[in-house]
Amino acid sequence: MGYRVVVVGATGNVGREMLNILAEREFPCDEIAAVASPRSTGIEVEFGDTGKMLKVKNIEHFDFTGWDIALFAAGSGPTKIYAPKAASQGCVVIDNSSLYRMDPDVPLIVPEVNPDAIDGYKARNIIANPNCSTAQLVVALKPLHDAAKIKRVVVATYQSVSGAGKAGMDELFEQSRNIFVGDPAVPTKFTKQIAFNVIPHIDVFLDDGSTKEEWKMVVETKKILDPKIKLSATCVRVPVFVGHSEAVNIEFENELSADAAQDILREAPGCMLVDKREDGGYVTPIECVGDGATYISRVREDPTVENGLSLWCVSDNLRKGAALNAVQIAELLGRRHLKKA
């Protein structure tokens, strides 16, 4: 016996990827529904490679009663309206927006990192999926934290335009094409030209000069991994379609050599170590697309602090950073709590 699963926001980048991953991982669905805004009602979306087409239902009229799990990829606005409705009707919500991440009654889960935290989901019947840049970071940090206890992290991100949705991907494509034919590359989605450029600005600015994306990485890492970890982030949008990269510097309480860290990361869940210290012996964003792992390269000791390491990590932000992590949460929920299948 399987589950009745709803994907909310099924026509967006992340929603479509959720459908793909549910099918790919053979998640035990007795029934699956694709739900989106009224403007998408009636169009059809594919359920992975199963050959099955799902007709999109209108979120405004959808009854969640009798459904087991709802994967939300609809943004904070619709989620604020419909996630509590679904939860109150007995359907467990796994939400990809930022709305509930810092709610003390909502667990924020990366299954490889803090699976036990899912036991608190019953307080609201809602589970939060972390920010894409945080998800891959904590997968890399967790095994190292267990080994030598992390004190401080400094991270610079190189985030793809798919993190800004379809509009971000369209803008990179259109600006690149315009530049090649001599037309102006006018920014509309981003604050400056993204084609052949990098923009040190993701989300809104806060009073202290950081951006909300950077704030998310700080507070989410503390909630997921350890509130004592100090973290500073600089989040940058780069002209890459899919795949987030991060340059990470870590300071530990205890000694941890680069060789020992490599051995740990090689065996860590969710991690894939590719670190040959030669031309091409590392992973770039284009190579991680379609994969669920967090790839780690360039592990080396930092001689400027007593116990320091630097590393490079790359992951498909539409998968581990969003859709895959949500499906993994659903799998964890099923194993620990729902236990139908």
C-alpha cells in the first residue's frame, strides 16, 4: 500500500523536478496529483519517464482531505494560504519556500544531516526544506563537524540562474543571444546584466549590509547543524543555468588534516569526493546537473588558522537544493512515521 501524494506548483522548475524524482526513485504512490495556480489549470505535465500525463488541478479548489503528503514548490505567497489548509486537513506538508524554515515548531530537514528532527513535524504537520545553497553546504559540513567540531565557516557561493526560476534562466539565454547579435542586454529579472557577468546580490538587502540569501545560510545552518557555528556568507549569482557552487573555508576546534577530511568525505552520505589535484580533477556545475550528490573537490589545509580547511562543493540546485531533498524528506517521513508502504 502506497501514499497519495500532491505536488503543488507542479508546472514550475522545482515542481516538475519533484515529479521526475518521485518517478525516478519509484516513490510508492498509489495516486499522484499535480496542482498549480488557476492559470495552469487543465494543462498536462509529465510524471517522469513513466509515460503518464497528469492534468493540473486548480489549487483554489483542491481538497487535501485523504491525501498523505503534499510537496509544495509554489513560493511563499500561495504556501502561506494553502499549506495550513492542507496541514489542517491531515495532509503532511513538505514546503520548499522560506516561509516556515525558522518557525520553531517546524522541523528544517536535510535527511543526511538531521533526520531525527523530523519527529517534531506533528506540531504543525509541516516540514521545511532548506534554502538550496544551505542544503549542499550542510551535507558537506556535517561529517567534518562530527569529526572535529566546526567553529567558523566563511563561504562564497556561485549560484546558478535557475535558483531565480524560469524567468532567471530565460533572462540569461536572451541576454546571451542579444549580445552575440549586437542587441542590448537589458536586465529585468536581475538587478544588472547576468550574461557574461557576476552579481553579488541575491534577494533583498538587510540593514547590516548582508542580503537575505546570506542571512538564510547563517540561520539555517545553525538550525540544521549546530547553533554554535559562526558563519559568514557572500552569495553571488553567476551565468550558469543549473548547479550551485561554493568555496568554503572552515575553522575547527580540533585538528583535522586534509587527508583525513578526504577519507571522511569519501564515505559520507550524500557526498561524492572528486579531488585528484590535477588538471580537471575537480567537479564543475555543468557536470553535476541531473545528479543528487553534493560533489566535493579542492580539499586542502588552510595555513592561516590553527585548524583550518578549504574546499569546493557543487550540487544541482534543482535536485539536492530543492526537489530531491523534499522527496528524501517524504521517504524519511514514510519510514519513521506514516509507514504505509
